[in-house]
Amino acid sequence: MQLPGVLGEPIRFVLNWGRRYSLWVFNFGLACCAIEFIATSMGRHDFIRLGVIPFAHGPRQADLMVVSGTVTDKMAPAIKRLYDQMPEPKYVISFGACSNCGGPYWDSYSVTKGVDQIIPVDVYVPGCPPRPEALLHGILRLQEKIAGERSGIGGVARPDPLAAADAEALTAPLVTAPQSHRPD
């Protein structure tokens, strides 16, 4: 059932607002990038202020999977299985060079050449390891993507064809690090 355009647009806005600012994260940490994820959730960077709840109890309670670290061929089925257990709408951030493309281990016989070979990825965060500010930037990009979604049948989110990414959004500056306030 389609809602009229006048009523549908405000409801879509409210639903996307709720999804955008209540992301329960399932952290799939495989290596050193997982430490940077933990640093992002601590007091200095505090991504809870962005509406990101850092530790879901499991994949069935999560909206966002953050894959960080080297994805091996042996771990790939576990990632796929846990992703399939997440309810719709679900999002994935690939955090770090290893999960993006294999990183320095790309030529190893046992390394998957990026988590996107297994599951769809919404945002890629580059770096080896990326700084916590880079993850904050990736979360902000994901929230922008969520804000532009249209709700599908059965509550499943799908991209809004009218909300194309513009050049300004793709070239926006990174989030700057907080300055330390030490007394002189």
C-alpha cells in the first residue's frame, strides 16, 4: 500500500531519522583495526553522540556491521552467515585497508581480496589502520546515505533514485581531531 505523497514524505523522513541516529553496531574485528574501532567508542571520540550504539548483543540486534581487519578465506563463511542473520535494513562499513582490499596481505593465498567479495559494503574507510576520526567520517557518510533512502515494502530500505551523490559529498573534508586542552 502506497501512502499519498503528502503523508508519505514526512513518515519517510521520520523513519530515516530513527534509523540514522540509532545504529546498533556489530563489530566484526579481525585484527589491529578493531583496536581503532574501540578507541572510537571511548570518551575522547565518543561516537555514541552520533547515535551509534557500539556493541549490539549479536547480529540479530544489529543494524550496522563494521568489518575491521584481514578477512581470510576461512573467516569468509562466518562473515556471510552473520550478515545474513542481521535484520533489514542492514548496513556494512569496511574499516581499514585489509577489509577493503586485502591490505599488505593482498597476495597471500588465504586472504580474501576485500569483504565486498562476500557481502555488500555501504561505506569504505581507508587506512592502515585508519584513525578513529576516519571511522567517524565513515559513520557520517553512512548516516547521509540512510537519510536519502526510500522505504520499500515490508520496511526494507532501498536507495532513493532521486538522492544521487553529488561531487561535494564525495570530496568533503575529513573530521578533524579534537584539540587537547592542557593548562600552560
